[in-house]
Amino acid sequence: MSIFHSLNASASALTAQRLRMDTISSNIANADTTRATINENGEYEPYRRKMVTFEERGASFSSYLNKATKTTNVGSGVQVGKIIEDDEPFTMVYNPTHPDANEDGYVAMPNVDTLEEMVDLMSATRSYEANVTSINATKSMLMKALEIGK
């Protein structure tokens, strides 16, 4: 195990949480977008909420070796698995004057709940801050270890 292992794991988490925050920001920015994509029928569809999934960072030879020798597996960090679209139905809002209203006067609005997005954003921010704190603590310990030789 390298002395930089915890720094690498925290750095991967920072990158993943930053992408999560960017995706959430995109969701909030498009909360009222009714013409985001064109479906297979050639009609406009509202914006669909996007979500980020995380997974363990790619396995290395050392992780397989540790598993084979039954030694403690430390882990190698986190990475973004994929960005998926939420398949919740669109919200129908009555607004007969809207250009995208159907015959009954209802407009399909994005399936983005700004309150839920703000809670997710706060969670991602707290995770990001926790990883920054971890990096600073590791850096401090390494600096103290360097001072031992003085």
C-alpha cells in the first residue's frame, strides 16, 4: 500500500462528486425546458432528469493479487459508472397559452423537482467537503512524518 493511496482515493471521489454537482446543476437549469430532445416520432420532448451512478474504480493487478492471497483489500477509489436518465413521467401542467400545450391545454414539463435537486446538491457538496478534509488531514500527517527526521 502506497502512502499516497488515501490521497488517490479522495481525489477520485472529488472528481466524481464534481461531475455529480455539474449534473445536478444541469437539471436545475433545465427545470422548465419543454423542448430538449426530439423523440422517434419527430416530436419535441421535455428535458429528462439525469442522475450519476458511482462504482469502484477499475480493478488493478494488486487488487486481484490481494484477493487471491486473502489479504486485506483496501479499495482503489470511486469513479462515475454512468449518467442515467430518470424514467419518471413528465409533469403535466395546465397552461393553454403555452406554445407546447396539447389539445386539452396541458404542457408536459420536465420531471425535475428543484427541491430534490437542491437536497442532492447539498449532499454532493458535503461529500466533496469531506474528501477535501480527508486530503488535508493526510497531507498534514505526511508533513508531520517528514518532520520526524529533523
